[in-house]
Amino acid sequence: MMLHGAGVYYFALSGARSQGIFQSVFEYDYGIRLLAELRGCRLLAYVLDENTIRCVLRCDRDWTEVLEDIQVAFNQLHERCWQQTKPVLSEQGIVLLVDEQAYLTDLIMQMHRLPQTQRLVADPSMYPWSSDHHYRKLNPPKWLDTQSMLNLLCQTRHNTATRYQAVMEQPHVVELDLEHGCHPLYQALARDHFINQHQARNAVTGVSRTPEELQRLLNDACDLIAGRFSLTRDELLDRTLRRQYARLMPLVVWLLSERGLTHETIANLIKEDEEVLPLWTRSVPADHPDTLLAKLKALWSPDLASLQLASSNGKAKPVKSAVKPAAIKASTDNDDSAPLANV
């Protein structure tokens, strides 16, 4: 399940229709600056290759909004560079919430080692489209937050670049799962108590919705599941049909959790014991095939720009870009502290 709200997130995004993202060396520089200038975000690390964007962002807003802005910005970048309009990034991507104190250091070092692991270069410091070389500088660019990770690594503000280089020269012991994370229930690189704290901090996600909005979300989730199994909403919610209820209601809870509702909010909605809901959500992958879950998740993701459909006419909702149209400015290495000229 996905977690929502402000926090540090790892993003791994690939090209649409298995196509490459970058067609020229100039686009790498432009892409880095786009990531650095995202509204309400702070760039902590990045590694780019022809087919993939990997980055760590500290987000002041939910990751779904950030993902929308990234998709729109790269679409606009491609249009300005090549006078072609097409989706650049795939609708599907990997997003992991990051427990900063426990996993940020290992995550960024593993990211920086990827070009070497993939045999693109002999040493991470030689790869030009990675934030690794900025971490080795005494004065890194202002648009990149290196101190958050280096302070954790070194426990001091002095000689952090030297310490980072020394650690990167050592064999890398910790290997994180950058596809699923390390938590058994959530898409996260996080400890249990961090998850609990994050959910408590972002509990306003459910509270800020009106009772009418929450009921509409429940009805929509029930209708989606009922429709997939050729049932009515009333049949789905019929507790006397125990086996059917126990098999399908966890899917409803799973969908509502994907929208950022807490277990407490969901329990109040469906009149169930809150302690039962984590057991239900854990049972979902075991009780239902991955193909079904992927289809349901795609149908239930209007937060993503590429999947937003207006309920009235089936047309995509317009998405405001986080980047203003203008000329693209030069490379990252020419002026480390200069802001990106708006794209």
C-alpha cells in the first residue's frame, strides 16, 4: 500500500512505452534543473540514465502532486526541445516513502553506486548525470541538499565531503530493495514506528475531507469492486454473505488506504474494528492475483495526471504545470548556484 502526505520520497520513473527519456546530453542538464525547481520540493539526490530517472525529494505536499508536476514538466521539455508532443514518462513508477534517519544514507549511496553496478563507469565519481560528484565538493550547489544525508553519515558538519569519499571507496554492504521497500505492508523504506508517526502527522488527509466526500469515496470503492465481481453494492456490503464479505471487503479497505485514509477513518466508515483492518490489507496480495490488483489500482488512481478522467464526459482533467514556459537555461556544471531558467 502507498503512504501519502509530506515527507522524503524516492522516485524511480521510466520512459513511456519502454522508450528512452533523454535523446541528447543537453536534456540531462535540463532534466536535473527541472527536478531541482519542483514546487514545494527539495532535491536530495539523483541518478539519470537514458531510460530512467531516479531521485530523492523532500516534498512539502503529497507525492501524487509531485509526480504530476514531473510528468508535465518533462512533456513540456520534450516539446520545446523537439517540437513534438508526446508523453515522455510512463504512467507507472516506483515511489517509496523514506525513513530519513534509518535509510536515507544507504539509499543515496546505493543510488550513486548504480552506474558502477550497471557497468556504465568504473567508479561512481566518473558518472556525469549523478549527484555523486556534488557530494564530493566542499561547496555543493545551493539547489541540491547534500547536508541532510552528509550530516547523518558523518555526525558532524566538518570534512563531510572527505568522509563521504572514504565511505564510497569501501565495499557497499547494505542492499535495499528499491522496488518494494523494506516494510511488509507499505511501499516504504521505513521502520514501523516511523510509519505510525507519519500516519499520525498526515491524519488530516482523512479528517480534512467532509463526511459527504468520505462517503462518496466509500461508495466509489464499493462500486468498483462490486462491478469487477458482477455484484451490486448492497450484495458486496451484505455481512450475512460471510465468505464473500471476508474476501472482497479487504479490497475496498485497500483502495481507501491507497487514497491516504487512515485505518481509523476507514473503520468508522465501514463500521468495522480498526484492529482488523491491517490483517485484511495484509491478506489482499495472497487472496487476489497481481493482475487484478494492478487493474484495480490503475482504475482507482485519479490522482495521477495521466489517469485523471472527468466523470461527466470522460475527458482528461487539465493539469497545471509547475514550470512556466520560457527559455531553457544552460548546464548544471556552468553555474552550480544559479536557479533554472523556467521551462
